[in-house]
Amino acid sequence: MELVSSSASTGSAVGRVERRDAQSRERLVRRVVSEYQQMPGLRLTMVQARRLFGLDLAACERVLSGLVAIGFLTQNSRGLYQRRDLAV
């Protein structure tokens, strides 16, 4: 599974420049994935995810949007991000 798409890594998808190098970005994405794998029922709002992962809003949006785009996460009608394979 490719964790960071080429458009997300350049920031072109949302017109933002990614400040992390590719290795740091991949490490961050793997950390987020790991948290969701270790806690299968984890459902987070953007604010909660920012706090848990220590990210600013733009970085958190890029990471979560990227994981939604590749089908690992989904965002429900209440704005909670959860694993797609466990969504009800």
C-alpha cells in the first residue's frame, strides 16, 4: 500500500507546499496508520487527531486526506476519521 501519493507529497492537490522531506513524511504517515491499527475502534475528529499526533491543521489535513484517498480511512457524517475496513 502506497501511503503517500505523489500529488499529496508535493502539496499540489491542495496548493500547499509540503515542508517535510519524503522520509519524514512517510514516517509521520506510518505513525498515524500504526495508531489506527493498534486501536481498531479509533475514531477521531480533526481537532483530536491534531492533538494526538502533534500536527498543525494543514499537515493533519494532508495526512488524513491522503489516507482517505488511498482507502485506509473514511470520514463519517459526524466528521470522525476511522478505518475504512471497520466503518459501520
